[in-house]
Amino acid sequence: MNPRGRFPPARRPYGPTAAGRHAGAQRGFTLIEVLLATALLAGGLALAFATIAAATRTSARGEAIAADSERMRAVAGFLRARIGAARAVPFALDESSALPQRFIGEPDRLRFVADLPDYLGQGGPYLHDFAVEDADDGVRVTLALSLVLAGETFDDDPPRAPEPLVEGLSEAGFRYRALDESGELGEWQERWTTTDQLPLLVEVTLVDGTGRAWPPLVIAPRLAVPATAGQAAPVITE
């Protein structure tokens, strides 16, 4: 109270009143704020989905490349092992020349004798018949196996169907090389006509369905005896 016995007038508090504060607390989002938040959320989700899709595509491409590389290594390893193990063992007789046939090479077919690994059969000398064939998805290379005894070829009973070695190719072929008349390596030949001897080198060309060539594959039969193409090689008896 003041000296005159009156109460001083009430002072208003500074700042917003309690009622004003309550009204501000109850104020909602505006339409612009909602639209902005929605746009930011949509942009974040789109970025997340794009990142996941890119990572998935990258992973798929990596797995496809790894699978192709593994297939290349497997096929190349098998061809190296089989052609490298070719033996100078006759599997038929050339009636026109009366010479034994030990290796017949054509652009799309290759025949020779090699010992069969146990995991492919019962072992022993087998005629390996590699052939390039047309298929629904392009070109494929197949392998047929037949037992060889005393210079003759016998089919299994029941006959064994050719096994596909690699499929989905756009191109495949074989070439052969021997010494020329001067004793140097000659040119590559599309056909191996000296069928009573083994070539020094065999080249296998493989091109996948996209036109990409496989790494060069040149194989040297380990038992090949150096001889000039067209000249009979010395016969090795085992």
C-alpha cells in the first residue's frame, strides 16, 4: 500500500501473455511447410532407391564378370589338359594312303587320342572328338569320347552323347602349326593334312555372344615330334 492507503496499479508482465503463449503452442504447420517436408522426404527416398539400384547393378555386373572369367578359366584349362595330352596313337586307317590316322584337324573339328582321366570314365586311350556346332543361342563346342583299342574306335554301350563344353558363342575354330621346309615354325594352317603325326601347336579361337574374343589359347601337345609339315614324323613306340 502507498502512504495514501491505496494499492499500486497492477503492472502487466513483459512479453506475451499466458494466453498468447498457449495460442502459439497450438499453431499447426502451414501448407507450404507440409509440401516442403513432403518434397524433401520424396527426394531422400528417391536418392536412397537410386543408390540401392546402382549398388545392385554393380554387384550383378561383378558377379556376371566373375562367372564369365571362371567359365573361361575352366574351358581353357580343360582344352589345355586334353589337347596337351594328345598321343601318337592311331584310331583309324586312311584308306587312300594306307597311313594310320593319329590327328585330324579341321577348322571346326579336331580329333586325336588321349588317355581319359578317371573322373570322365574308366581311363585308357579314348578318341577325343571336339566339334563346333550351331545351336539356338549361337555356336557351341562339344566333345564326344570313344574307346580306342588296337587302332580301332569303339563306341560305348549305350553310346555316349557328345557333351557341350561351352555354349553361347558367336565364333569358334581351330588352327594348326608345324615346321616349314627350313625347319622354322611355319604359318598357321586351317586344316591339318598330315594325319599320321601330331602338330607342334594347336590354336583355339573362341568369341562370346557379344563379340568379345576370349584370351588367346595356343596349346603344344607334349608328345609331338618336330617334323616338317607333310613329312612323316618318326614313330615313337611306347
